[in-house]
Amino acid sequence: MPEGESITDEPSDDQRVVFIDADDTLWENNRWFTRVIEEWVTFVVDLGADGEAALFTLHEEEDRNIPVHGYGARPFVHSLRTAFTRVLGEPTDTTRAAFEAFAQRAELMIREHPIDLLPGVYDGVTALADAGLRLVLLTKGQQDEQTAKFARSTLTHLFASVRVVNEKDAAAYRAAAHAAGASPENCWMVGNSPRSDINPAREIGMRTVHVPHAAPWHRELAPLVNVGPATIVVATFADVPRAILEDPSRRDRGPLLG
């Protein structure tokens, strides 16, 4: 399926749109990748590799593979495979078979991990939906993987649509706003990543709420840009409804939160 919305719902002209990130904003995700990386390093160290050098090689392979293959379990495990070959050269057939079994288990674990909602998520998303805001899940990665996680999340009834993109940049946010029938100024973006969720959305004029994660993916770290509407930073998702619903620019239409 091409990138874009997999569920549709026509917004009204005066309805605001709230885009919400998925991984490490609504549910735990990076910890499963971290667990696999730790096991991969242990695997190659047991075969004589240097752990630090192996991890550096894996990061290099991700740098090379992400622009080509994208994000998600399958591209990540591809990087594990290419890094394994670089680190160990030509291992024995037995070692390669053992690694392939590990790689397959790793991909399955990442793709099908339990959906553990982060604190305040269910009540926070419910409050936004109950206030009449149109909620769109905006996530990057593999279409099948991301929509499967969403289906397991217990949140599907609260969202109007789902949009899976290859990369979150300014162009992706402009396209998402256009597809939702809203101008960027009438949109919010909520997420944990300054690099992917906050900065590019803010650059095109969306309002943003940053919900920091305790253990974020290192690739998502970046300073918040100093352009566009100021970002609201909250402690947990439970604080998101108040941040959005008490937005002063809504006052001409009356408060949504009593």
C-alpha cells in the first residue's frame, strides 16, 4: 500500500486536526530494538568480536540502510545481517545458521511485541477524541508493521485515520495536513521525537506538543528548532489534552475543557 491514510474520515471545515506519533509516544517501542541490539552484541562478542567496534559497525550499517530500506523490524534486521558479515567475515555454516535463527527471532519479536501503552495515553487520547478533535495517527516505518501495532493498541476507535510515511520531514507534514483538509496552522503534532515529530511540523507552522520519552532512540535526539509556534513540553501524555484544549487561539470558539 502506498504511504498515506489507511482509514479515512472527512473533517469539517472548522475542525482541528491533531496528528499523534505512535512509537515511544503512545506505546513502548525502542526498548525492543535495544534488547535485540544487546543480544546481537553478546552474540558476536562470544564469537570473538570486540563489542564496541561491533556496535559502531551496526550503527554504520543503519546509516547506510535506512535511506534505502526505511524503518522497522525488517530493515533493522537487514542491518544486523550486514553488520554481522562485516564484523565476522565468513563464519562457519554452523555459526551462520545460528545467527540466521537469531535474526528471524529478533524480527518476529520486534514486529509482534506487546503494545504497552505509556502513562496517561489511553485517558489522554480519549479526552482529545471526546473534545471533538480529529485524531490522525502519523507514524513512519513499514505500512504492515505499523498498522498491525495500531490494531493491537486498543486505541483504534479513537482515531479518524492512520497515515504511515517513509520519513517525517516538512514535505510529509504538508502532505498530511493537505490530506486531512486542514491548513498547518489548524493542526497539532504530538510526539516524543524533536527530530521527527516536533521540528519539521513546527517548521511548517503546526503547533506542537513534545512528550519526552525516558529512553529515546539516539537518532531521534535533536535540539528543538526556534521557528514557528513555540513547542509545549509536557511530562506525560496525560498532560496533552490540557495543553491543546486550553490553547489561547481557540478562545474565539469557546473553551473545550471545563
